[in-house]
Amino acid sequence: MTVPTALLFAFVLLLAAASGAAVLARLFEGDEADPASRADAVLSFALPVGLLLAALPGWLLSSIFLVPIGRLALPLAFLSLSAGLIWGGAELPKVLPRSRARFLPLAVFFGVFLFYLWIRWTFGEIRQTEKPMDFAVLSGLMTTARLPLPDPWLSGERFPYYHFGTYLFALPARAARVPPEYAYNLIAALLPALAALAGFGAIRARRGGSAIAVFGGLLLVLGGTFDGTRQSFGDKPLKDLDWWMSSRRVDNPHTITEWPLFTFRLGDLHPHAVIFPFLVTFLGLAGRIARVGGTVLDGLLLAAVVSANPWDLPASLLILGAGNLAERDFRPALIRSLSTLVPAAFFLVPFALSPRPEFSGLSWWKEGTGSWDAFLHFGVLAVIPALAFGIALVRSQSRADRALVAACAFPALALALVVLTKKPVFSLAVGFAAGVLWLLLREAPQGDPAPPVGAIRAGLLLAASGAVLAAVPDFVLVSDSYGEGMRRMNTVFKCFMGAWPLLALGGALLLPLALATRHARVFIRTAIAFTVLGALAHPLSAIVFRAKWSGPLDGLDGLGWMAREAPGDRDAIFWLRSHAVEGAVLAEATGNAYTDYARIGAATGIPTVLGWENHEGLWRGGRALAETTARKEALRAIYSSENSEAVFNLLHRYKVRYVFVGTLEKRDFGPSAFPLRANFRRAFSGGDAAVFEILK
């Protein structure tokens, strides 16, 4: 990637941020909040809002009316961003006055971005795990002529998996002509930086101070779990912490308990990862802007999050309710929340029209998360809300005896539920949520303190929502194609991931309350200090591992590994990017998931006859088996048969324009893979790789 390309990419993002800031400045006009917190919120949410403004027109037109994306989506994005600048640009100087304080959120953003860029310098290869799948989606969105997106791994079919989140970042990368292998790693570093900035803005928008906003933003994307601390006190040096064990804490090795630091360090551009900054943005803005425009913006953010990752629907609904209740009384909050669903429904039309994995129903009350597993994963985030909650209960009463009853009642309710249900996470969440609602919605008798307001009110609601979300897998599971043996995997995974920002940012908002108490001050501050130290094992492990790295450094080139191991394959990729005709289909070897199979299609964005067969089965269910089996046999015939008529028929059936022969094809089918190659034009040849063009 050249310097001009990188600068152009930065300029496109800056344009999107400027437009998003202008729109937010106009919407925040006349807001009663402190001007400094309002300015920080506008600055923090500018880029996510700008990216949505840029993507929305092309997404709606292309998905509904099949308007070519390459020819119209980019001009529409530019017009949309320009309209945003014109509409709200006059308010920007008023909302964003010149002040050194504005450098604080920028320092958070660039500090996190540079840290993860440093990490990506060693973890940049797009290989193994599910990175090739994410790369195929990104490359497809950067090259496809139109939406709906063709399936990159099942040519001729629509892609049945969630990809709106990737589209939000593919569009600026496409506009700047960033090579996909570099775009992948730039986006992977940009995501945690945007999330940290949005976390900072969410705390400022909910009237928290600048210091706790920095703390919350960094905890959100850099905080570890107590499992890392547990390992470090055992026989594991920091450099060798078992991150995989920490991300598989619950039930069995198949149940995923990722958290943001793990996800962003790994670098998969999965739906839950690419939409994470927008989920945090929604957390900060939901219900915050009182005007009608605020309702529309909330609906857009809700629809964007659900379109990109439907698993975030429970988190989004909890955020919608908590955000509105943080700003207004119960009845107006309910009306505003329901009103938000109207614009959200409109923006969800493309998602409703798109194919997606089958929903196989729900199952209820099967099993619960163990207390030890929950503590090792969520303990870092639970300590501050628990302490602040106890303090708030005590302070809710003017008489000591009633304060004691209030402080004991809800923990007692939780313990009673533990005994009755044998589900500690569910029981503690119910006790915590019930206590928060009692604190906030009660009618305070004369002489008693009024219910909490401002940052404390928002912190309690967000933390309670996070606790409820963490408890969802204890009473309902979403059935999917992974089967009974992995029945809790996705529900636990997605709910825990959504609960993290709610607990992290809610806890940050509650930190001043926990620190301000005069009673048991030493105990409380010691507990908070040990909690913060407990969150450091994983980030320190990442730093030590990176600092001692002695392997290859490919930088941001996600295909650097290919230059070393299969340079001919890499050269063929570059040739196909430059010469492949629009609408072409590629034939290449197919094989197991999490391997290098389907690498050429993934890197070029050209749909291939069949990529990872098992993923097509996961996306499409059992109905895909006959088709994927037929295509696998067709590829075997293309690469091994000398029956020219049969091979010609297969090539035409699947509309194959290019047949690729490289390292994997020769390994699977021998040195004479594709024996009919002499019958076709050799369009490219380099090293051990060749591309044959099938002319009509």
C-alpha cells in the first residue's frame, strides 16, 4: 500500500467524521448539557454516525432495487456526507470550540489505534481461524458490482450471512482503493480505537467526568479477565498466558466467552466485532437527544446494529430502554422507546429482504453458568457496580434501620433465588436489576433522599442491563445449526460480548459513587485497586508477547505469508484483481474450514464454485448439503477428469470463467491438476501457479 493510498483512506474517514459531527452538532443544538461533555460526545460519535450516513443510501437502493453499488453507492455516499456537512456545519464551531480538552478523546482514539496497529504488525496474516471467511466478505464488498452480495463461496447464490457491518468499512476502503489485505488490518486496528472513543463519548454523554471516561474507554477495549490473573498466579508466565482457555470459560471447550480485548487482538472481522463500536455509540446516544431527530438517529443505530449482527437484538433493546430511562421518567421513556422502533423498522427493510441463517427456535431453562466461571469472566466488571449498588441502597434511606433493610433485601432475594434455581448468575442478576428499578422508580418519602439522577442513574441502569444480558443464557437458548453438543455456544458468546460494554461503562459511571463513600473506605478502595490490577494480566501478556516477538514481520500486509510460501498464488491474485471481468466465477480447490482453501477467491472478491463447505452448511442448514456435495464432486472432475465434454459441461453449468491451479490444487490432484488445461487459454503463469480462462 502506498502512502498516497493511506492518506486518501484517512481523508475519506475524516470526511465521514466531519459530516457525522455536523449532524450531531445540529441534533444537540440547544441541549442543556455541559458544553464540554456535549462537545466530547459529538467528537466521539462523529465517525460511526458519518459511516452510517455514507453507507445508508447505497445500501437501501442496492439491496431493494439492485442498483449497481460500484457506480452509484460511492457518489451517493459523497452526496450524503456533503448534505450532512451543509445541514449541520454551521453548528460545529458552536459545539466544538477550540480547547485543549478536545485533545483528550483524540488521544484515547490514536493511542488505542497505534497500540492495536503495533499488535497487527505481528498478527497481520489473514490465515487460520475464520479470518479467510471475513476476508472473503470484505474483498467481495470491495469489488462487487451490486448488492445483494453474491456468495463468495457458493457462486450464483446470494450471501446468506450478516455483512452490513463489514460494508460500513468496505465502502471507505473501496473509495480510497486500499488493497483488501491492507484494508483488513487497518479496519482491525480501527475497530477497538473507535470503540474506545465511543466508550469515552458514552460516559461523557451520560454526564460522567473526563477521567472516568478515559478509564471506561480503555477498560472497554484493553481490560482482561480474572482468568488471566488466575493463570499468572499459577505456572504461566505473562508471555505464555493461555488466551484460548480464557475465551472458553463456560461449560466446555465449545462455549465461547470472548471479550473485546481477545476479539480485537485475534483480528477476526466477524459481525459482532465490526459492529461493536456502533453498539457502544448506540449505548451513548439512545434516548439522549430529546428532539425528533434524536429518535430517528436512535432508530438508525438500532437498525444498523441488528442488521449487522441480529444476536445483538437483546443488547440493543436493553440499551434502548436503559438509555431512555436514564434521561426521563418511566412513561415518557416507554413512549420514546416504542417510537424509536418506527424508523428502525424502515431501516431494517434490506435486512428483512436478505437471506440469513435459519432460526431453529428457542429452548428454555436448560442449564446455567457456574459461579466460578462467571466470576473469572465478569468479575473484573462486577466489583464496582456491586459496591456502588450497595452504597446507593444505604443512601436511599434517611434512617439507619431502614438503610440496613434496604441494603440486605435485594442480596437476600438473590441468595434465595440461588437456592431455589441453582443458577447463580440468573439469581444475582434478578436481585441486582430489581434493586436498581426500586431505587430509580420508587416514590421517596419526605425526608428520604431522592432517587439517583444523572451519571449515577445511567450507570445503575447500564450495569443492571449488562447483568440481565449475562443471565439470558441461563433461561433461554437460541437453537442453531451447531447441534445439541454446542447448544449454549452462540447464546453465551453473543450475550456475554454484549454485556461487556454495558458493565464496563456502567461501572465507570458508578466509580465516583464507590470512591466517595466514607464508610469502609479502605476496604472499598482496596477491592477496586485489586480489581483494576486483575484486569491487567491479559493486556500485559499481549504487550510482553509482542515485545518479544521474533517471527516474521509482515506489517499490515495480510498476504505476506503467501509471498513466502506460495509467491505464485499471490501473483495470480494480483493478476486476477487487475484483469478479471465483471461477474466472473472462479474454480479453485475446496477443502476443510480454517485452512488455506478458497484463498484466491477470498483475496480477489471473485465468487468461487465452492469455498468452505461446512460454513455453507452452517449458513444454509441441511438444504445446502446436496448442492455443496454436487459442487465438490464437480471440482474433483474439473481438476482430475480427462473427459472434455463432461468438464466443459461442468464449467458452463457453474459459469466458470477462470480455473486456478496452484499449490493446493497440485497437492490435492497431483502435478497434472486440470489435465485439460491445454484446451484453454493460459491467461496467467507465475511460479507454481497458473490461471486458465474459459472463453465462451
